[in-house]
Amino acid sequence: MIIVADENMPALDAMFGHLAEIRCYPGRGIGPEQVRDADVLLVRSVTQVNQALIDAAEKLKFVGTATIGFDHIDVAALAAREIPWSNAPGCNAEAVGEYVLTALLTLAQRLSVSLEGKTLAVIGAGNTGSATARRAQALGMQVLLCDPPLQAAGDPRQFESLDAVLAAADIVSCHVPLVRDGAHPTWHLLDETRLNGLKPDAWLVNACRGEVVDNRALLALKQARPDLKLILDVWEGEPSPMAELVEVSEIATPHIAGYSVEAKLRGNWMLLEVLAKQLGLGPVAEFSRFVPEAEIASVRVSAAVNQSLLARVARLVYDIDSEDRRFRQWLAQPGGFDRQRKAHLNRREFLSLTVGHSGQAAPDLWSELGFNKER
């Protein structure tokens, strides 16, 4: 059996090596020629698993994407060939929530403002949106949820309309899949009209899909309203985002909000579970077996917990300022967007850091934010 996989997927040999020969390629470089002999195709969001790719893979028996979203996969074409497929729902939820929290803490420190008491609109209250909401609430923020599909499905949480949350929010964070048609399309969900409805001094975070926000309208608004603050991880036109929009964003990164070591390993492991079941194999090894120890595994704090301290501890796990600087430096270079994504392999999740506490520290808060609390 031959497995063709995105080279950015970690621990492929450790997880899948006992099952098959593994051939790795850059995600955007996986095309018809690469999959001709593939029995299994494992990808991330940059590989377009379209009709042409599927037609070329005559031996294909399974497709897995180690991501939550699957808008890059032609599921109808797979169904026509009766090829099973799987995504990895929830694999990067904690990573995205921590990215948003770290970005908010970083920007708040730059601007010398407090996040406590601010209103955060979470648009899309699934796995990543919920992870973001939990952390915001732990910081004392008021959270408003908007998710018409979940609301229609009977989710018991309180939801508000999109226009209502945009009008009320100090900070808007987007966490929806990219959907182009149907009852609840999200392509250009935040269009020119809705963007113009943002409050004065509002912050906008997009860590889902670039096309959810009309980038040209956003650039025009930002140029007209410098009070608007932008935290953007995803872009229309990837891997060639609008350089002008990158330039005016307060924090800009190359689609890596969910790119923690744990999230990528978890996505792979979830696919391994599905594939093993497809092949009729027994249980796979525990996820923890594949997770390496963090370089900084513990820290002790004694001061009273405040926003500045939280920002400093978060940076021990993920230095988003450094990520932002490198992105701006590399963007003009050929292949810079994808090269930085590939280089982003060692970011850990908060749970990898055990926080000890003494004095006036607040141990419960560390757990609520996702850190490992000292026992």
C-alpha cells in the first residue's frame, strides 16, 4: 500500500509507517502525477482534492484531511467513486483558541488597554469558536455567540443575529467554515456593508478562512478608519495575500492559527484511527505516545495574576510577535507564505506548560485558559 501525504504532516512514519510506504510532497505540489499509485491520500487545507486529482488516482481507497474544514475536498467526486474520506473535527480547536487569546493579549499590551469587560462576538460557535469563547470568558470578557446553523439545530446556548453582535462587539472573531451556497453561506459573510457596521475602535480577528471577509472592502475600510484593528491569520488569494492588507494589519500570520504541534499530531492521529478501522485493524497507539516533551515544560509564578503576566506566560509558549515579524519579512520572497508555514512546526499548546503558583496567583484561571495546573 502507498500513502501520499503532505510533507508538513508530522510523525507520519511513526503513525503510518507500519501500514504502508509513505511518499511526501509539498501540499500545494500534490497533483495528478503524485497520486497515480496512491492507495491513501493524506492532506491539509492547501491541497485541492478536486475531480482531476481524484480521476488520476485510480487505486485510491481513502482520503483524509488533518483539518477541521474540508472545503478543499470534492466530496461529491469521492462519493461517485465510493471512496471513503474523513476530516479531523476539533483537532485544532484548542490551538486556534490559544492563538486568538495570545493575539488579543499581545495587541492589548501594545495599545495599553484592558480586555476585561470588553464584548467579544464569536461568529461560528463550533469547536474553535467555543474554545475561543471559553478563554475570553475566563479573562472577564462578555461573549456574544452567532451561529445560525447551530441555533437552527437546537443548540441550547444563547445566540444573537450577525448584525446584532457586530453592532455590540468591541472585538469580532470569525470561526466559520467556508460555505459558498445553501441556507447559510459564509463566503464574504463580512462584506462591505457589514464591515462598515463595526463599532469605532473595534478589533477584527479572522482565523478561519480568508474568503469569509471581503479583503478588498476590509482594506478600504482600514485605510479610511485607522481606529479599526486587524488580527488576520487567513487571507483571500493564499498563498499570495494582498500585501497592502498585510501591511496595515496589527498582527498578520500565514494561516497557522491551528498549527500547534499537538493539533497537527492530533489531526494525523484521528485519521490513523479512521484508516485503521477501514483496514479492519485493531486499536491504534494512544495519542500521548506521539507527543514530544516541550522545551519549556514548567514555570512558577508568585505575583498576582494580571493581563501583563498572562501575556508574558503565553509568550513562553507562543511568540506571536516573532511570527508576525517573520511573516512580513518573508512575504515578498518567492514561496515565502508556504515556507513560513512549513517552518512553523514547534509551537506548542498551553497544556504543554505546567504553571505552578504561590502567593496571590489564581490557579483556577490558568486551567480555564488551557494551561496545565500544577497538582
